[in-house]
Amino acid sequence: MAEVAIILVTHNSAGFIGPCLSSVVPSGADVVVVDNGSLDETREIIRQYPKVQLIETGTNFGYGKAINLGAAQAQSGHKYLILSNTDVVYREDTVSTMISFLESHPDIGITAPRQISPHGGWQRSYGDIPGMWTGVKDVLGISSAIRWYRRICWPRRVDSRPKEVGYVFGAVLALRREAYQQAKGFDEDFYFYGDESDLCIRLRKMGWKVVFCPFTEVIHYGGGDSTRLDQSDKFYRYLTKSHAMLAKKHLPLWQARAYVWLEKLYFQRLALGFRLVKRISRKNTRKDASLDHRIWVMDVCTKLLAEQLSQLNASEPKAGSLGAC
């Protein structure tokens, strides 16, 4: 695995980095960790793995910029890159299976494994690129219905075959270094969220295929760093801003506006649904607290998307690169 470099980004990841490194170091790949100014014991844990290269930024660069820094520091002889969150535990064969998959399909630029929850449940591993149809599916509940179907049918009838997709989720990405360099890495304007979608869109434009690999899987805990420590609306601001940035970058302005408006409507619908569930359900302190939190999240995202829509409405028209979707 000398031709493979695994790039990890940490930020207050003490609860996850140990199991993650223990699962990837045995693969024999070169492992580079870029620490984005952790304030906990993350770096001390990393230093317990002498074969792992640690790069300390001293500040939080954001995910994309940190990945680009790690890839630049990795040896140029690496043919493949695996870009990864730290709240992930790899199976014994994950790295070798993804690399074999890429080697067998020279037209694939980027791939990703199946993601499962710590309890073995289904998780989303890929998605659609932003566009009018994506927004309509969200508002009408089609996207939710598809996710519900995949969850209840897991694992026998779901995600068992490779397929070309809009984008693969960024918890773990495996790609050719050639494709990464051709795309000039991540767009560092995406500070948090949306960067893997943007990368996949650009790779597809360059002629590379984006393909989901179902032959191996990783356990993905989710929210493995600051998202569990920060209970403010900061990460929802990153999320909604990335939605709008992605749409504006790759769609004609009128479609970007329509997409963000549809996403705002989607979160409004979810908030209304949770309010109805709370009204008709029996009083339960724990359940009510969970519903209250979900309602708060949906209301925050609705408000923030409204702000992004106002900014888009004030923008000058400029044609995107995807056309009608």
C-alpha cells in the first residue's frame, strides 16, 4: 500500500482518532493527519502512532484547506488518495477493496464505500447534485421516502451494486491522485460541508466517473468533532451557506434561487411535521425534548436559508455550468 496515502483531518477529535488510526494503520498505507488546532488530547493520541505523520496548523483551516495541505505534504509517489473524517472505523479490507475497485475501473475518478451506523444500520453514502428536481423531491417527500425504503430494506435489497451517482459522501473518499490534481483539490471557499459535492461535480465535468462502491463499508459515527461540542447554530450556518454556494457555483442564478427556496420550504415542512407529531403524541419528557430540538434545528435552517435566498436575490445573473437539472 505504499502507493496509497490516507489524509485525515482532526479538530477536537480525541474521542474518535484512536479507533480510526487503529483501523487504518494496519493497511500499510501512509497516513497523514492534519490537526486543525485541537484543544483536547487529539495530538497526544496521534503521537502514540509513530508511523503517522502529524501536521499541526495551529488554527481551524476548515476541512477542504486541511485536506489540500495534507495531500501536498504526502509523498508525490502516491497513486491514490483516501480522504477521511476521523469519526470513522474502517473494516480490515476497506482500503484494499477501494483501491482494487479503482484499479479495475480506470474511468472512475472517485469512489466511496458503504457507510453504516455504529449499530449496523443504514446510512446515506451518496446523493444527488443540487438542482430543481432535487429540491422538488425534498419538498414532496420523495427523498425522505427513498431513504426510509433503503433503511427498512437494509442490508439485503439496498446498495449492493456499484452505480454512478451525483456525489459520494465525504466521510471517506478514495480517488486517483491524477484526478485530484486535475481538479486542483478541494475548493477552499467551502469551509465546512459541500466540498465533496463540489469536487465530484467538477470531476464529472472533467470526464471522470463518480461511482459508489458497495463491496466494503466503514462504521461512521457522525458529528465526530466540534459538532458534538458546539450546540449553537454555527454548523447550521455552514450547512446552509454551503447549500447556497454550491447552487450558485454550478447552476444558472435563477435555478440556484429556486433550489434554495425549495430547500427552505423543505425545512419548513419538516418543522410543521414535528410540531404536529408533538401535538398529537402523548406527553413524554424525553420525546418532547427530542422533538423540541428537531423543531429548533428546522426553524434555524429555514431562517438561515431565507438569508441565503435574500443574498442570491441581490446577486447579478451569471450562468452556471450544469444547466437545467
